[in-house]
Amino acid sequence: MRDDEDNLLAKFNTRYRNKKYTNLVVSFLIVILGVSSFIYGLHLEPSYTIFRYMTVDGTLFTTFGSLVYIFVNIVEVRHNTELTNITVYFIRLSSAVAEMVILLVTLLSHLPFFTESIYIIDRYDSFIMHAVLPVLTLVSFSINDSPIGKLRPMRRWHGTWFVTVYAVIILSLIVSGALERSLIPYSFLDITHNPVWLTVTAFVVIYGIAYLMSWFLSEINRKLSWIWFKGFNK
């Protein structure tokens, strides 16, 4: 009986460490791709104006989130313990939400009535930022991150951290005039010239999508993260 328990514990520990090692590899890959795509883009647009794009800022935030998780995973593997930190979880969740919003916009932009936006994945940095990083982040967060339980409706707003910060900063720059109109990255952000209904609709839709993504991703993570421990009691 004791041997069976020891074997079960050893099997569980092996799967646990494999999960962490897998996440380390994926997180390192995200960091490498994130940094390289940013440097590539900066080489083509070497000024502060590159930071006006949500895609670029989202990539940097996702890279930062992956660095945080690399540190956490290394500590977990070395000490064989789970660091279920709520702040770290929400950093990763908001990264995943940002990447999913970027991916959704990319997919929508390839519909027939948005053919002028096809160019967004024809360059290395664009392809990495709009397609590769969102997919890697989605898979990594869904399967490898440790869930913190079922989130209450209001707590799901924590998944919109990045979207909120980006909106506050970019709108402040636009309203103050620090960012001239020709540099406004997305037409719906031109709030000083757009009709009120368009501005309100745009933000309701964007935040609605971000909230739904936060709910969807946290639920997917809660259900799929146990794939590694199939056969064990939760």
C-alpha cells in the first residue's frame, strides 16, 4: 500500500515538473519572439510613435508577463512548491486577454470588407505580434498556468488591466494634443472628431470583448490545466 502511494506521488511529481518545464520553454519562446519582433519593428519605425499601437504595447506587456512567470516557474521547480499568486495570475490573464483581442481584430480584419488591412501580417514583426504570440499565449495560459478557482463576475474585470491602462494613456495623449491627429493609431480613437455614438459604441464593444475574453480564458484555464494530472483527484 505504501509503495503504491509512493509511486502515485512520484508520478504526480513528474507530471508537475513536466508541466513547469513546458511552461518555461514556451515562456522563453514568447520572450525571444516578443523582444525580436519589437526590435525589428523599432528598426523600421525608430521613434516613440511605435508605442502608440496596442499591438506593440501588448507584445511588451506579454513579454513582461512571461518573464515574471519564468521567474515563478524556476522557483516552483527548485523548491517543488506551487506559488499560486493572485497578482501573477491576473498579469498572465490580462496578457492573454490582450493577445486574444489582438488576434480577434486580426481575424476580423481579414474579412472581405476589411481587405485594406491584409498587410498586418506580411512582415516578421507583424506576423509574430498578430498571430504567433496570441496563439502561444493562449495555449500556455490555458494549459500551463495554475488556476485560482472560479472567478466572480466583478473579479473578471482584472483580466482587462492592460486594455484599461492602454486606453487611459492613449486617450490622455490624444485629448491633451501630445499625440497629433495623424498619429492616432485607430480611427475610433479620434474622439475629438468622431461622433459621440461611435466613440461610445467602440468602447462598449472593446470592453465587452475584453470582459468576455477574461471570463472565457479563466474558465478554459480552470478546466484544461488539469489535463496534466488526468487520472488524479483534483
